[in-house]
Amino acid sequence: MAGKFRADHVGSLLRPPELLQARADLKEGRISQEQYRRVEDESVLKALELQRQAGLGVFTDGEYRRTIWYAPLSDAVEGLIQDPSPAIPAGGFRGGGWQGRGAELAAQAMQAVGGAGLVVSAKIRQVRRLSEDSRFVKRHAPGPWKITIPGVMMRVPGWFKPGLTDRFYATREDLINEFVGLVRGEIKALIDEGCSYFQLDSLLYVIYQGRMREGMQRFGQDPDRLLDETIAVDNATLAGFRGTPGLTIGLHMCRGNNRSAWATEGSYEACAERAFQQLDVDRFLLEYDTERAGGFEPLRFMPRDKMVVLGLISSKEPQLEPVDELRRRIDEAAKYVPIENLAISPQCGFASTDLGNLLTWDEQRRKLELIAETARRVWG
């Protein structure tokens, strides 16, 4: 049976300064891989203790072993190179830039992290687990533990380069199916380890269904076709896993999160009926901290056998949301989803890239405590 996990969070946490310093030292050759790993392990233990003290209902490693949230798809395999002739393809969609007070920092963070402009130049070979941290989390988490993995559609379609990739994968769909198989293998391994909660991070439902829809259409792309394809690929990734005893399957969608900046805005209305009803998951983690996400009305399409984790608390801004206001908004959402099917979280992680959002460690802690306090007041 899937867990309720009323006090939830999306996964990533601010990296401690010592971890960021150790990562820089490793890159410059000032410390060994073994020394770096010790700092990394100690930082994960610190993150687990933070979550315990805050009173959260589920634990993650903070995604501390990643430089960016979608890194597992590329870090676990061989066969990717930098595109030797990068270009936006004819009819391609460039998307939008970062917005908000951290917009410039967000662009800089993407440059620092790297990983953009990759293409497949060989038969993909998996060289390590997508969640190499899972055993450590299992051993040290003081309660139910969660692993997050990016949805295949977030990166893989852009790695198909005609004239290069098609020497190894005849079609874009063949490449996508290769990675679906890799993620399914990871989920099976997590189930064998006793994972409490698997979360797929799949943002295209709102990234390309909000403000960017018109732009896609101008470039000759069909956002509705992309929506159907993303649902099909995510369902293929998760097929057969829902209902596994002791495992909760969640799917997170948001509008971008990087250095307190965001990428787009718009209601869930364009994707809600198909995504909420067709995706075979136990719970949806939804961004709802600002008006950028629209109102709760699209939740009318939510089936009664699925939970909604309301991302009412900002991981982008340090100000604490009043508990009474959070309770009022939960009551408003309960007009569309029974309150027993609701939970609360931040709208996204605190550090989708390793530099993190523009909050301090203590401000993050108070946000996590607010989640737990609100959950206690509403659900007991």
C-alpha cells in the first residue's frame, strides 16, 4: 500500500559549504576521490539529520551526489559526447530564458554545471547505477526513504542527432526506449533494496504546456502531441510497478527551479485531464507556491485513488508562509480533492543545481519545519 507521507519534499537540499569546497578541490586535484567521498558521505548524514530534526515523513540524500537534478541519465552511461556541430534544428524550439531575481545566476549555474549539448555517438552502455547513493540512504535514513530519477523525456530526445545517433539507434524512439529500459532496471533494483518511495521528475507537462505553448506552435511543434508522448514514455517507465508492497510511486512536475529562478508559468489546465487521469502513479507533487501555477481548478480531474502533494511552500524565497494561510489554501484545494488525499511540500527542491537556491541553511531548515508543522495541524 502506498504511503501517505503528509510532510513531503521534492528531494534536493542545499549543499553544505564543505561539500561545495570539496567538489572544487577534487576538480583542481587538491584532494583524492576517496577524500572527496568522505566529505560527501558526511554531508549526506548531515542532510538526513536535518530532515529528522525538521520532522519530515520521508528522507532523501539531498541529491548531494549530483551536480544537477537530471545528471543520473548521463552520468550512468557511456556513449555520449559534446555535439560536434551544435545547432537548433530546423523547426526547433529554443524555449524561454530564466526569470526572477536569480535569472542571471541561473544561466551562470547552467554553464558551470555543463552537460548541455550532449548527443549519442555510440551504443549506450551502462557503467553504474542511476542512483548509486541508494544503499547509503537505506543504511542511514531514520525512516522511509525516497529516490528521485529524472523522466526519460527530460533529456534523451535531445540526444538524438540525425546523421550520428542513427548509426546506432535507427530512430529517436529507439533511443528513448533504451533509456526507458535503464530506468526500469533501476526501479527494479530499488524495489529489491526495499525502497519506500520512488519519484519520477518529469517537468514537460507544465514546462511546455503553459506560457511556452504558443512559442512551440510558432516553431511548428505540437504541444499536445508532446504531452501524449511524454505520458506514454513515463507510463512505459513505470509500468507494472504501482501496487508493489511498501512502495510509493510519485511524479513531480514544476516550472523550472534554478538559483531561485524559474523557466515558465501557466496553469495545469492544458495537461490536467490527460496527465492526472492517465499517469499510473500514486501521487503527484505539484507546484503551487505562487500565481505562476494558476488555481486549484485543474485538480477536478484528479482520480480519487491518487494523492496530491501541494507544493505551497516556496523553496525559492526565504520568507516563511503563515501557517493559517497554508491551511486556508489546503482547504481551498480540498474543494477538488478530498483532504485525506492531500499532503504538503515545497514547490520544488532547494537545489536543483549544486549551487542551490538563494536561501541560507537555516532558512531552508525553517521551511522544512514549516512543512512538518502544517502537516501536523491539518492531518494530526
